[in-house]
Amino acid sequence: MQVSVYEGEMLVGTAVLEHLDPPMGMAFGPCLPSDRYNRDRHANTVEGEYVGDRGQLLAAIVVQHGTLETASIAIEDWSSPGLGVQLTLFFKDGENFAALFAEHPDYKAYYPPLDNGS
């Protein structure tokens, strides 16, 4: 799922949420920062060091679903090309998380369908 991260009306970056941690209600993946991204203002973690909760300024938006109801948004910023910038979304409740990701392979692997089809 592709998500855009905004501070107000300013695009901070876009990310593809590739992986999930279903019991924790987390989705994460690589983020492509916009030219307006500022690691000192937007990143929670810089080179592995936690620098503060910067996610309160941000909103995550998915075209098909609008603004996502997240508890927190975290950006990790690494200068290593192998790591780059990573986005993690922490969801407020399991129902919103399930509605968005029930068909995702990580979700299905953790919550396999029951034999009765539900």
C-alpha cells in the first residue's frame, strides 16, 4: 500500500508499506522523502539515535482511504543507502488495521483463516 506523509499541506514523503507486525498494529516500509523533507524536523530516529517524537506534526494519507487513523508516525533516517529513510505507522485500533491490511500476506500469515471460512 502506498501512503503519502504530510505536514499540513506540505508533502514530506511517500512510502510503500511492505511489511506488517499485526499484533502490534504496525505497518512499515521504505520512504522516499520529498524535497521539503527535513530530517531535523521530521525524523524520530537519525542514524539509530532516537531524537524525539516528531510524528505529531504528520498525517498519513492513502488515496483510497483518506487520512489514516494512526496513534503515531515514525520516520527513521539513515545515511546508509541500504537503509535510507524508513516509515512506520502505529495504528490506534485493530479494526482500522484489519480493514486496511486483511489481505496482506503478513496479516494472513499471522491470522490464518479459520477452517469454517471466517
